[in-house]
Amino acid sequence: MELRKIEDKGGEAMISKYYDGVHFPPVVPGNVKDHLEAVRNLKHKEGDILLNPFPKAGTHWTYDVLHMLLTGKTEYSIGKIMAMDYEPTEKFDALDSPRILVSHLYPKHIPKSVIDEKCKIVYIYRNPKDTAVSAHSFLRRLNIHGYKGYEGQWEHYFEFFATKQIQYNSWFEHVKAWLDFKKTNPELPILFMSFEDMKKDLRSCVQKMAEYLGAKQDPEFLDEVTSKCQFSDMVKAKTEDEIETALSKDGSNPFYRKGEVGDWKNWFTVAQNEMYDKVLEENMADIDLELFNER
């Protein structure tokens, strides 16, 4: 493991723990190698589901949809949502079934039991431009004891994002790794779903997830799940979560922002957009996904 510190043009640093070809956030416990080995050896529990998006693609939002579908109750999850990347595996051993195992890991680092037991996997993806804007806001708002987050300006973070110098490397590398994993493991149940589709027609996405999970599909129940999980309602509910709001510098919940499609247009300059469109053209050839109608 190597601790890497890359400074932007404004003098702010992006710090990561580099191991096995991946830049991990510094909040990964201890030695990344040892932690990932523990994650790889996580013991299976009946009903395990892996939720594994690229960061800022709608992880927390999707988690609560899955939580309601699995419990059969339209109640929000309470407290901090744990990710295997950042928490000791003992905490996951203590969870009751069915567990929603959350991570942003590459396929090569997920628990072996997920593969061996053919657990259901949910991968949420999002327009990388909106992902970049959301990630920048998140990093600047984050307040974790003993961890100095990235506080650089948007124009500098954009350069990190566009040149693949961010944590978890790049949107393209992560998405492609999971698409390739699906192709080479056709027997594994993997559901790909876009943030944009969830915003456009959440009811249809809830139905699709319920069918995929084999969960309760009573129309009235699914209608209620959809209503409770509208992004605007989720934000209101989660601002009352003292555990998660404690992780923010401004008292808001750092895991929720606008949840809008196309907000990147308020951030990207014309030059940045032209530059990133070239990045898209160079990297999307091998990525077979319906992304977004409007770049």
C-alpha cells in the first residue's frame, strides 16, 4: 500500500491509499491489503445482496428502496449506512439477514461468497458529469474526525475527475470493470440501473427491483415505497438523521444534495464541457450502456 497525495493547481490535496491498481479513500481501515482480504473472506448469510455503485450514483437513495422492499415495510433505514470499504468486517458479521452489503469496490475485491453463492448484485450508474458535480460537493461538505477531506475548487476537482486521478480511479474504469465482470460471469444475477431512469420513473424501477429480488409486489405497497422514496421526500427525512448529519460541516446530510438530472450544466464551463465530451468519446466505445439522452 502506498499513501498518495496529489495537489491541485490551487494547492489542495487529494489523498488516497493506493493498492492493487486502485486509489482508495484514506478512510479505508488500516492497511488496505489486510482490509480487502477480510472483505474477500466475509462469510455468506442467506439473502445477501450487494449494492455496488460508483460513488455518488445514488447509493443511499437506492439502499432505502432495497431496504423497504426486503423488509416489506415503508420505513426509512435508520443511522449511518455502512460500506464494506470503510468499516471492519466484524460489523457486517453482526448484521441480521437479509443483509444489503454496500460497497464501491471493483469486482476483484468483493467478497468471494457473493460470487460462490450467486448473490444478487445491484449496480447503479449515473451521467459522469452529474457524478463529478455531486462528488465535489460531497467531499467539500464531509466532516469525519481525523480525516481532512478535499476542499479544492470546482475547476481544480474537474481536472482530477477528467484525468482519472480521483478515488476509485475513474467512472469509466469502474463501469467497464463491472460490465466485463457481468459478461464473464453470465450465471451471476447482476441488475444494472441508471440514476436517470430512477428519477424519470421511480415506480417502474421499484417494480423492476422488486421482481429482481423476489420481494413483495403488491401494487399498493410498491406505490407507497415509490412515494416514500421520491428523492425530495428522502432529503427531508434524512435531514433529521443526526448520525449522518454529524458527518457534514454545515449540518446537512452530506449523502444527499439536489438529486437532479442535468445539474452539471450549472457547473461545467463551455470549455470544460467540450473537453469532457472528448473524454467521453475516447472512453465510451467499450461501454455498452444507455446513459443519457443529453450530454
